[in-house]
Amino acid sequence: MNGLETQQWQHLQEVLRQDYAALLAQLADETLHTAALRRPLPHEVQASPSDNASQRNFEAQHVEAAAHTLQQLQSVRHALAKFAEASYGLCETCGEAIGYSRLQARPDARLCIVCQTRAEQLGRGRAA
């Protein structure tokens, strides 16, 4: 059991559904905006090399933002799928309940706080 009451379970599922819809809308908006940035300028307009570099940087930032939104969307989709499996709220590493307060702060959390802390420490150890 994940330690969640029915009302908590339903609330978190609704929060994730709303997050999913918002992220889909955001991704669509970012995609449209990035596509608009890539439209060629009219032939009579010639940009300076500095302007071109700024434009490329601006486009790269938008592509990066869209990639981040896609990553968030995938995380929320994964959490929603766990509801169907009745495994939502369980740590993917140790199998223990994640805890309602952590899930309220991060509804798409995959790990309990102990396993998350351990994973972060291991990640830092490799980078150092």
C-alpha cells in the first residue's frame, strides 16, 4: 500500500492531470513560437552577423525550454500511468511509501526522500 488515503490519492491524480494539460498547452505554445522564430526574413531585410548570432542564441533557448517542458510532460505521464497500475506513491527504488507531503510538493516524484537523497549524493560523487 502507498499510505495514501482515497481523498489524497484523488487529489494528487487531479493535480497531475491539470499539470499534464498545462504542460501540453505550454509545449504547443513553445513549439509554435520556435517555428515562428525560424521563418526566413523577407529578402529586403538583411541582418548583421551580430543579429544573426543573437537570433540563433534566442532560438537555442526556446528549443531548450521546449525540451525541458517535454521532459516534465514525460515525468507527469509516467506518474499518471502509475495510478492505473496502483503503484503511484511507492518509491521506485525501495518500494516504500513516498509520503503525502513529498507528493504534494512534487506529485511526479519517483523516489522517497531517503532514496532521492542517496541518488543525489551518488550523482555528485561521480561528478566530483
